[in-house]
Amino acid sequence: MTQIGVIMTMLAEPPAFCYRRASEVAGVAGHWGIFLVQLHVVLSAHVDLYTLLALQLDSVRACAVLNTCIGHRFQVEGGRRSTARSASLHAQVNESARLTSMQFGHLLPHFLTVGLVMPVVATAEVISSGGHADSFAIAMVPLLFVFFVSQCVGGQQLENSSEGLGWAAYQGPWLSEDARARRLRLLVIQSVTARPACFGVPGITVLNHATCQDALRIWFQYLQILLNTNGRRRHGPAQ
């Protein structure tokens, strides 16, 4: 949808300077040449951006699914060997989740700019224009849900799976294990209870349902302020 909005805006309101210079130098061929270059850049940028987003979300969800599977293993299998193997797998998945946050954490501010700032600005333009905004501004509004909400959902899935692993380990066959296996199982429970796996910007914020609710509440408050301001502007000061 965003790609369609950008292309429609390019067709309806082309950049005057570039097209004027192209027309002066090479006429119609230069005019359409500049347009094709811009179209290629826009489409390539969107393909790269959404591919990176899909890779990020798949990495987070893969860690969540693996945590769920390891939790099931803790719950149904007992013994020193099985518990040690499950604890080792859990440590590897935890390390993968940590590395995922480190690798994608520095990209999250850019994603949040696309997912929060641009929809807010586009919302202001759509409301202030009285429904006559260009297609680019309209296409920017859903990015709040495409980028920000989807990442918060993935982060919450990772947290839930990590906390669920601790509960599954607690429900495992304690009585059939020796002291060493029980101690190892207890360490896993304490680790996921004290610090469950999460996804976000390291040292700044964590993306989960609470973060999503706070951001959406602020967004809707901002939207309500825009609607009230626009309504007063249309009707004029009260007599």
C-alpha cells in the first residue's frame, strides 16, 4: 500500500526541479529517465526494508517457538542427562535472543521512526487537509501497525515463551531426578523468572504489549487533539 501511495504521488506531483532540468537537457527521454530511476529507488528501498523487517520478526519468533519446545521437554522428560541437555538448549536460545536484540537493536530507532513518527505526521496532514491529503500521506498512516505493533507482538511472544518455559520446568518430574538435576532445573526457573528473554533496544526500551499500549494511547490522544483543533478551526471561535 505504501509503494502504491508513493508511486501515485510521484505521478501526481513530480519533483519540479529534477523534471525541469531533465526536460531542458534531454527532453521527454530525460523526463521519463528520471522517473524510472526514482521508481527503481523507491521500490528497491521498500523491498529491502520489508525484507529486513521480516528477517527480524522471524528471528524473534523462532526464539519464542524454540523456548516453547524446550519448555515442553522440561515438562515431560526428567533425569540428569535430559535436564542438562534441555538447560543447554535453553542457554543457546537465550544467547540467540540476546544477539538478535544486539544486532537489530541499533536499527530499531529507524524502524520506530518509520512506524511512529511518519504515521503521526501523516495523520496530522490528513486531518488538517480535511481529507484532501495526497496518497503518500494516507499510505503512511498504516505503518504504525505494520512496523511498530508487529514488533511489539513479536517481543511479547518472546517474553511469554520465556516465562512459560520456567513454569513448564516447574511442572516437570522433580521426584524422579537426583539432587544435581533438581538444582539445574531450579537455576533455569530462577533465571527466566528474574530476567525473561526480551526484544528491544538494549538499555533503552523493550518492545512488548505494555510499550505498544502506551504508544497507541499517546497516538490516540494526539489524534483527538488534532480532531478538536481542526473542528474549532473550521467552526471559528464560539460566539
